[in-house]
Amino acid sequence: QKMASDDPHVRRNAVRHHEMHKKSSAGTGTYSIIFGVAFVWFTTHFGGGFASGAQIYSYYVRFGIWCLIMPALAMLYNGIFFAYGMRFARKHEVYDYRSYNNAFYGKFAPVFSNLFEVLYICVMCVAPAVAFATGGSTLSTLTGLPYLLCTLIIGIFIFIVAIFGTDLVRRVASVLSICIIAGLLIVYIPNIIHGWSAIRATAQQMTTSTQPFGKALYSAFLYGTFQLANIAVFVQHTKVFKKPGDAVKSMGLGFIINALMMTMVCLGIMTVSTSPDMAGTSVPTLLMVQKGIGKGFMTPLISILIILGAVSTAVNMVAAMVKRVSDGLKKRTQSGKNDVSAGTPKAETPDINTRKRISSREIIIALICCLIDFGIAQFGLLTLIQKAYSFLAYLAIPVILVPYIIHMIVTRMDSK
């Protein structure tokens, strides 16, 4: 062994093998991170509205044959902006969205960082309302109960889980997302294969009665623009990247995943988009299943997954809003107490149960949030998706879209 270790040739081979092993391990870790963050984009984009087919129908399928290319264009648009923002976050090491916005907007941060807060609060109000409406519509379609009663049942369930089960939802979020994706594949692929002749007939009909390209493109633009607020969720994940360029690779992979899944949903909905029943449904996926194959098995499967996806989205949003409002009120209260008792510090006795207890203030805030979302949900799922999401897109244009384009030009894609 000593003779071998003294041999320069053996030592060089050993060092070379060690370096290759380190590079291989680093490469494996890098790719797992890139894949992981790409799926963060998909699971953030994906929810009850996506699983129900309502979003895809409202923004793509109803505009005709263009639905086969517009999802990819919208996701390419999103991917470019997300990659740019995430690359900036990793390059400048700003990993929470407030710090990121302050760094990105620079001297204009006092205006645009606060405008972004307003936009994000609007997103946190609209998204749970869409989740209420998605769960209510699905439950109403399944049971025949009135939509109002179904949204009330979903709302009570969301309120209870938001108060007592947020940690559970967080722990099972990844598993739930995988289950929903698997459920979508199980439901859509067989129905697409079974309904391929209907898809071809629909495509031929669409070519003669399709909407103008400009309208379809504008609808895809609105869809991609209201998704831009998700950058607030993504910047926290950029810390795990080995280098800023990994953000571009990750979002490139995310573009492929999202575009393929959206196109799959478009094809599935095309099997029933010309059906007379389509005009009266707000959950196109259920209609597709009921007119396709495996109705007895697939209808309860996809219904449960849609409701679970809607509930998990709403719980996370409501819990985030409760924390935001509660923390703000605490800061004001503490500031007031400090003003009154300035110069007379009071020793605090730590309470080991503080984190485990739910304060009455948090319960009241959660109840108010759920009541507001319940009220907004009464506008109906399709109305919320078509109108409320478009409203968010219009807000995002001056707050995100225009400043980002200017930033890209002035800084030469963050190289200057």
C-alpha cells in the first residue's frame, strides 16, 4: 500500500477520481434542485381552478383552435419573467419578496414595493374566493345541492382547517400535489384517447368558427400576467441554487411541465367543448368524465382531488392573511405600549405555550377572511376566473410587467 501511495501516477489517478466523484455528486444535487424548483412553479400555478378545467376553458378553449398553442406562449412569457426575477434574487442574494422588491426597484422601491404589497393582498383575497367557488361548484354538481349551501359547507370546512389544521396541510402539501397530478393523468389520458375522434371533430369545427387570433393572444396575455405575482413565492427558493444561471434552467424545465399539462387539459376539454351541456357547467373536467369512460370510478376520484386542491389553496392563503394582519396589529399594539411606558422596561415572562395557542384575535381575523371570501365566491366560479383574475392582471401590468421590461432594457438584462 505504501509503495502504491508513493507512486505519482497512482496518486494522480486517485485525485482525478476524487474530483470526478465530487463533480458527479455536485451535478446530481444541482439537477435535483433544478427539478424541485421547477415543480414549485407547477404546484403554485396548479390548484382547484386548474384541476376543474375552468381556468383552461375560460382563457383558452373558448377561443377556438388557438388553445393548442396559447398555453405554451403564456408559459414561455411567464418563464422568461420568472427566470429573470429568480436569477436576480440569487445573484444579489435577496431571498424574501420584500427585500427582493427593494433591491429590484431600487430608488423607486418606496412606491413599487408598496404597490406590490397591495397587489399581493388582492391576490390573497381573490385566490381563496376562487377556491371557495371551485369546491362549491364541484360539490353542487356532484350532489345537486344549491351552490350557496355548497360554498357555505366548503367555507366552514376551510375555516376549521385554517384555524386548527394549517400545519397538517403544510406537511401533506407535496403529497397532495403529487396525488392531484397523478389523478389528472389517470383521468385525462384515457379520456383523451377515448375521445380522440371527438377532439378531431372539434378541431375541424374550431377552424371555421374560431375567435380572432388577437383575442386569443390577449386572453393568454392576461392569464400569464396575473400569474406574475407568483414571483413573491418563488424568490425564497432561489437560495438553494448553486449559481444564478440555475434559475434559467429550472424555469426552462418548469415551462415544459406547465405547457404540457395545460395542453393536456385543453385536449381533454375539447372532447366536450361543443356539447350543449358545456354552457351550463362550471366544472368542465367533471363533464368530460361524465361523458367519457370510467365514469363510476373517475367522477368521485377527480371530485375529491379538486375539492382537496381547492381547500389546501384556500387554507394556505387564509392562514397567510391571518398571519399578515395579526402581525401588523401586534406591531401597532407593541408600538403603542412602548410609547406609553417609554423608559420603564418591563420584564417579560416567556410562555412556552404561546406558539401552540390560537388567540381569539386570530380566530376573528380568519372568520372575517372566510366571510369575505364566501361573499366574493357568490359571483360564481367562471365569473371570478374571467373577471377577478383579469382584474389582477390589470393591476400587475404597471406594478410588475412594465417595471420589469424597463429593468431588462436599462440594466441590459441585469448585466450592467
